[in-house]
Amino acid sequence: MSWKQRINKYLSTQRLTDKWRNRCIIDKSSTRLLRKGKKFYIDFSSNDYLGLNHHPVIIESWNTGMSLAGVGAGSSSHMTGFSSFHADLEMQLAEWLGYPRALLFISGFDANQAAISLLGKKNDYIIADKLIHASLIDAVINSPAKLYRFNHNKIESLIFYLNRYCNGEKLILTEGVFSMDGDKAPLKNIYNQVQKSNGWLLVDDAHGIGIIGDEGRGSCWSAGIKPELLIISFSKAFGISGGALLCEDDIADYFLQFSKHLIYSTFMPPAQAFALQTSLNLVKGAEYLRYRLNENIKYFQLGIKSTSWKLIESNTAIQPLIIGNNDDAKVLAIKLAHAGCWVNVIKPPTVLVGTTRIRITLSAIHKFEDIDILLEALYDANR
Ligand SMILES: Cc1ncc(COP(=O)(O)O)c(C=O)c1O
């Protein structure tokens, strides 16, 4: 089969199986609203949970960072791409989260890929929650380690795999807040079991950092655990992008020596690291925004009770409505769009077959009136 034939075969399967993914041009003139064409929508699809994306102080510090250090890092952090802005941010992150070291990555996706590609060796077991993010699973599939998947958030299932004889090391993967379901992992329990079996735990807290716990220190802090590897992303509550790994000194040194993701890739622009320091300071002091977010979550959950829609159990900003099949979900998303609400339809393979959903995300900057519009649209859609 030629390249062309192979590509066409994949594309037609993608169309036939209703997995086609589209991009559309969106203008985000504020965090609360987005514009597509001439129409404005209330944005219920973003991960900008604290509404920092357009924060004037962050924008100003990105500008200051650019005027001081230019627009790009120019090379990898092992060449000349590592600046005092990066070093300061790494130090501040480590201090904030109580780890000896933090290492920056260009994205949370990259940090996850780097972690798995460096740690998963032959004879090792990687034991992952069934709903773990694609950035981790994808890396495990390409690693020589053996993958086992435990039932979502089920400790007995985890224990079952932890008890299997393993000739190498065991790395356990979970998320603090699950990206498509919004529920939280029983981290304390998982951590205790992993410790008992002498494994290591990696927690991806992309959706918990900045939101959960004292000063937004995230799911692990709030559960009182310190996993060997904590991955965070700056693309959600921080309103920007980038990722970081928090760990002990020798693990950080191991990554710096051997991670191709760090050695062979141009580093995060220094101006971004400068802006991230500002974002970090805002996140730490964002008690009011976290309070507003929680009020919005409660308001939405209370309102949905007066409709016939059922939410899955989540007390985070991610509030999914499981629809089941793709067509029904698309129809609902269109109805919501007509009412001025923008939501994302999440289809398999991103989620399990039969669980196509509308992933509603709430932000601190939504007003109760915005949520009323969404609730009314949902109510009307099901009449
Ligand atoms: C759980 C989880 N981990 C990692 C990532 C990737 O993070 P980033 O956007 O920083 O690449 C995402 C992205 O949505 C995510 O949901």
C-alpha cells in the first residue's frame, strides 16, 4: 500500500466511524466570552478555571519579559536557553509545592511523555488508571514496560495489579482530577498502597493545580501526599501553557542528564517563564477566585436538579453530561450554541465508547446569569 493509499484508508475509516475531528477559528476577546464569526458565545469549554487568561498583570509581565529577554529561548536549556527567569520559576514552584526540585517543560504533555520514556524499562510494570490522559498512555504504549490498567479509582483493582509478581520496578499512574470526568482520585489510599508495594507514584495534577487545596497547591498537597513524581500543567488554572515535574534532586538530575525532551528541544521562552511567575503569584493569592469557582459549581449543580439531566459525580470545574451517542451529543451542542453557550462534545476514543459527553467547564469569571442561560438552554433542549 502506498503512502497515499494508507493515508486515505485512515481518513476514510475516521470519517466512517464518526471520529473526524474539526478545528474552527475562535477569537477569544475575553475569558468569559468567545467569538466565532460574528456571534459571541459564553464559553463553557475552556480550562481557564480561574479566568487568568486575559489578566492584565500577566500580559504586562509577558511584555516586560519579552523586552528584557526577547521572544524565544533560542536553544535548549542545556545550551543557552536557560535563563534566570526559568531558574527562578523552578525554585518558586519547588518551594510552593514542597519538593526539592522542579523542572520546566514546554507542555504538560511533554512532561508526561518525558517521564514515561525515561522511567519505563524492560521488566517494569506501569499500572495506570483506566481513564488516565492520552499523554501518559501514549508514552506507555511506546515504552518497553508492561502496561496494566486498573479500574477507574478502584483500590481493589489497583491492589490486584500491585500484587502481581514483577521482576522490575512498578510505576503507578493516576490524575488528581480526571480531565474528562472531573472526579478526584482517592490519592491518600492509592499512595499508601503504592508505598506498601515499593512502587513509585506519578500524579498528573493538570486539572487540580491552582484550584484545589491551600493556596491552590493542588490535589496531592490537599491529600497530604508527596508522590515521587508530580506533573503539573500551566495550561489550565495558570491561564498560560507549559508544564513542570516536581521531584527529588536525583530524579531531576536523571532527567537533566537523559531526557531527550529537554536536551533536544528549544526551551520555553524566558518571557513566558517570567509571566508564569506572575501567574503563580496570582494563583497563590486567588482565594476569592477559587471561592467564586466553587460558588459557580454549586450554583450549576443546584440548577441542573430542576432539569431532567443527570451529571456524573464531580465537584470540580469539569461537569460532564453523559449523552451516550455522538449524534445526540452533537444535536445538544448545536442547541446550546443557538442559545449562546459554547460547549465541547467529547467523543470516543477520547472517552469510552457509549459515553460521548458534553464537557461543561466552569470558571471563576462566569456570572450566575451566564449559568442561568446555560441551564435554561439545557432545560429547553430536553422538553
Ligand atoms: C490530565 C492532563 N494531563 C496532561 C495534559 C496536557 O497538558 P498541556 O496542555 O500542558 O500539554 C492535559 C491536557 O489537557 C490533561 O488534561
